[in-house]
Amino acid sequence: MTREVPNVTVTGIVSAAQVARNVFYEQFSDKQAAAIASLQDSFERAMSASASSFFASQDWPDRIWAIGQQLTDHYLAHPADAYLSFVELHAIGPDAVRLAHERLRVFTLLLEEGYALRPEPLPRLISEALVATILELGYRQAPRKGRTERPVLLGQQAYMCLAPFIGPAAATRLVAERMGVSAGG
């Protein structure tokens, strides 16, 4: 079953891209295939812009902060990517949702090192739950055109990713320090 991508037509796509209709159909079978390709391209650009920041620090909590900051900066600089990746994802259809779930698995790998920091084991399902929650926060706070301030998503996502592994107090201190605010309650 294919859902229609609302308010998007092949005519509109070829007009915006300034290409002939036959060129569009040489690349894509329909507008849903074009949307999925755009979604994949958006993901690849975001990972390309941010992956190196994850490996730039020796300390895992700092790496989690760094990649979150880079992803936030990327999506602020490319609000159309954020809107497509977080808001329009379900409108594209089931293939796009499957692609998003595959991408979630990539992000769960970034949390693996955190399990070694725990004195007692946590179920691996924690990673999937955290990443799915971050996707929901991305939906709620996707940058809109003209928005330049860093959304609170960065602090929230960092805290959520760190607290189960390093504890709530240490996660609060790290996030407060990076955001330049007081950790006091």
C-alpha cells in the first residue's frame, strides 16, 4: 500500500529542479521513490557532517554530546532536511518508515560504549527506546525556516542518552556545563 506524499506533484518536483519530466522518470519510478531517495540523501548528509565529531574525543559522554551538537547544527543549517526527516517521514509511506528504523539502528551503535560504563547490566532495548524518543523529539522540534536558535533538543537528547549509563547527576552536570547553565535545581 502506497501513501501519497501530500501537496507534492511530479510537475512541482520537475519545475523546482528545472529538469524535464522524462529526466525525473529516468531516475525515479514515482514521487514516493524520489522522496525516499531524498530522505536517504538527507540522512547521509547528516551523518557525513557529524560522524567525525563522535570520534574526536577520548571520553564517550563527550562524544555523545559532540555528535548531538553537530547533528543539531546540521539540521539548523538545513531545515528542509530536518522537516523531511522528522515531520514528513510518515507521509512518505511504509518504505520511508522502514528506512527510518534502519537509520535508528545506526544510532544505537553510538550508545554501545555506554553499557560498559554501567555497574550493573541494562537491557539492549534501552538503545532502541532512546533513539526512538530522540526521533520523536526531532519531530516536535524540527527546525523551521528562519529559525537560528539551538533547540532544547540538544540538551534533552544528550541527557537521555547519557543518564541511563553514567547516572542522572553526572548527565545533568555534563549537559549543564556544555550549555553554560547552572546544574542546580
